[in-house]
Amino acid sequence: MAKTFEKQWQSLPKRFPDYLFCPIPLSNERLAQRGFNQVSQMLTEARVTFQSLLERVKHQSTQTQHSREERLAMPQPFALGVEPEQIKQCKILLIDDVYTTGQTLFHAAACLAEHQPTKIRTFSLAR
């Protein structure tokens, strides 16, 4: 799959210059189950530099197992995974594979916004 989207991934640095690229992290349980983070893997294979700015501190079942209402009511699953100074006054692009309700990206952006980046944008492969 990484090769299929390689050009889209490689275009990110040109489309978003001076941004820190941050893939949405998986929980430790999901990472152990799957063996890899699909977004991080695709970025790596496309030779796009990224930073793991967030940690997923709350494991949740997959979004597809929940109704829209349940997805929207889910609690904050993220915590900052770096020192706050590393993102203060930075532009950040959050990257996820699939956008369903937008709640995952909303929670990730809310977690980062507490630490004063200048801009937060999002990118998803599919919606």
C-alpha cells in the first residue's frame, strides 16, 4: 500500500513546508496486535521525516465497532509525547490513514493545542 500512495506522501514536505509531520499513534495494544503503525510505515517507506509528538494513553476498540454517537463521545486518548518546548511556536501536520467522524484528529489537535503551536492542520488518506 505504501507504494500506491508514495507520491502523495512525498508531496507533503512541498505542500506543507516548515511543518512537523506527526502520524496518529496507535495504542500499545493495537501496535502489538498489528505489529506496525501503518501511517508511520508508509511515511518511512516514502522517506518522509516525521516525529512522534503524541502518545496514545487510552486503548479503544476500533472506530468501526462504534456508532457515530459513541465515537463522538469518546474521551481524550492522547497525551503529549515530547517536551512542550519542542512544539511551541511550530506548525504541525497531523496525519491519519482514515477519517471517519474526525474525532481522532480532533482529540490529537486538542492535545497539541494546549502547548501553543502556531498552526495545526490535518491530512488523511481516505474519508
